[in-house]
Amino acid sequence: MATVKPFAAVRPRPELAAQVSAPPYDVLSEAEARALAAPNPLSFLRVSRPEVGLPPGTDPHSPAAYAEARRAYQALLERGVLRRDPRPAFYLYRQVMGAHSQTGIVGAASCREYRTGVVRRHELTRPDKEDDRARHIEALNAQTGPAFLFYRAEPELAAWLRTRTATPPEVDFTAPDGVRHSTWTVADAEGIAFLESRLAAQPRLYIADGHHRTAAAARGARAEADGFLSVIFAHDTLQILPYHRVVRDLNRLSAETLLARLRAVGEVRPGGAGRPTARHEVGVFLAGQWWTLRFRPELASGENPAETLDVALLQRHVLEPLLGITDPRRSERIDFVGGIRGPEELERRVRSGVAAVAFALYPTGLDELMAVADRGEIMPPKSTWFEPKLRDALFCLPI
């Protein structure tokens, strides 16, 4: 049984939502955040990435940075750019990216249920990143970056969402990246009761994105406000992309030797353009061209779903034994590229000399993610990339 509660959100005035809202804090470099915030004094990046309002070189985890985040947040409240709703409500948040559309329920999921496993995770978190988000929450006395959750789809709730979003939205804009964002408020008693009951019928919720936000909120939860800011989608409406790998050197191997050793773990053939067409296929950009690696069937079989993921197979049979990447969470020789950038970015990095080899993966499936999470297992780091991303500042949860 999943507990999700309505809350009185802090939100931007509808006519300012496009100007205030911002990409998630962790998908931008500091240079990108500064460039986006510079011409826009209302950008929420001044809250979520407060170093953009401080001199270059400022430590983003310094007391000065968290103080600046609080100052910027309070300024938006004092100017009336952000306003708190008068009573608790649920909210609906629809995103449209090209032909893809997904509608989520915005509410306060239970920190207690995260700790007890009703809200399931599939990734480990890093203490330093948890500390950063916890300090950010403490500085603002609010959660401003929503966790991205999902539930197993069910027809009654899907039909209800279609009906409620058939009315004109309160907020409706298209961001610079082409994604359209629309929101509705569910403040009536009947609507609130329906959403609470339908979500309570879900035995589990799953974290798609936002493990560090969730862990930080749960770590600092107060007894009277045991909730964390969440947008919760039906699993069959989500778009999951792969998370690719690039490695900076060949671990003292020649390209020819690496190809020969790859043939020991699977079929290797030229071509594929870095776009695997099925599970257990990996695109490899090496020696100036694309190759397709197909893992041997006996390597890709097993009862534990965490061990048969493509990211796990690549780590266990290629990255660690051949390229010496024993801990991808900490190694400085590996980098991760979200699937939204496509194989062209992988090829560019290798051709430019930034990397020596690139691996393009097939997307991890939602059924695979749920199977891993249901067993209490952990996926390798950077196994999934969900798109579109949730915008920060459309909903804030005061504590």
C-alpha cells in the first residue's frame, strides 16, 4: 500500500512559470547553468544551482552557496513570483515531447515507506550527493526538486487522468528544448480522495530518477511532515532511453587486441551505427568505425534479473576484465552519456580524442527495472535515462 498525500505547493505565478522553471540541477554543467541563468533574473537555477549567482570558482557545496540558495528562494517569495497555495491539493503534470506524452500525479510520497521498501529504489546513492541535497533542503526549508516515480499502470486511474486533463491547463508552455509542460490542480475533496485511494491500491512505487533527492528528504524527514516531493507516472507511459559509456583509454591494449578479446564474449560484426536493435546487443565505436557486439547466449542468461541487464553484462565481461574499470561509480577513466544525445556524441568524443572507445547500449526496459527493484537488487550506476526530464520550480514542497 503506497501512501501519497496532497500538499499546499509553492508555485510560480502561471504567467511566469516558463521564465522561472528550470532543468533539473544535475543535468547541467556549471557553465551551462550560468549561461541559462545570466539573461534571466527569475531563473530557478539561481536557487537550485546557487553558484551561478556567486563569483566563478565558488565551491557549490560551501556555506556561501547554500546561503545564496536561501536568499534567491526568499527573494522569489517576497516578490510574489512564487506563491503558496491556500490549501493542500494534488497536481497533474503533463509533458509532451514530440509524439510522446506522459501525465504524472504530483504529491508527497512517504519517506517512511521509502525506508521500509514500499517505495523501491534501483540505484545506490553517494553520501556526498545526499549531503548536498540535504543541506539544500535545510537551507530553503523546502524541497524544490521532485523525485520521478512510477507505478504499475491501471485502467481506472488512466481514464480518470484523461478526463481531468481534458480541461484547459493552468500552466502551459513549451520550454527551449521543445518539451511542452502543462499543469492542473486537483483540490476538490472527491478528486483528492480518488487519487489517495487509487495510489493506496498500489503495493509499490518505483524510483525512476531522483534517488539522491529521495534519500536526502527521507534522511531529514520530520515526524509531522513525512513526505517527499514526487511526480508519479504510470509505467506504460514512460520513455526510457539508454545510458551509454565512453572510456578514455584502452588499458594499454591495441584496438586490434580489444576487438579480438571482444570476440571471446560474443559475436562482433562491423556496422550498426551505434544503434543496438535488441537486448544483449552493444554498439562499439573503436578504430574509427562502429561495430556491433552480441553477447553469447550463455553469458546473458540467468535467474537474477540484475545480472542479465546489458549494463551489467558490459561491466562484468568488458569494462572490468578488459579495460580495468573495476568501480564505475568512482573511476575517472569512464564517463556516461545520456541516450538523448545519441550515438553521434559518442562518435564525436572518440574522434576528438576525449575517449578511446565508446559503448552504445540498448535501453533497459521498465519490466527489467521493476524486476530488479522487486527483488531488492541494485542496478549498475547510470543504467537508465528517462526523458523528458521534470522541470524544477513548478512545484515546491515547504517543510
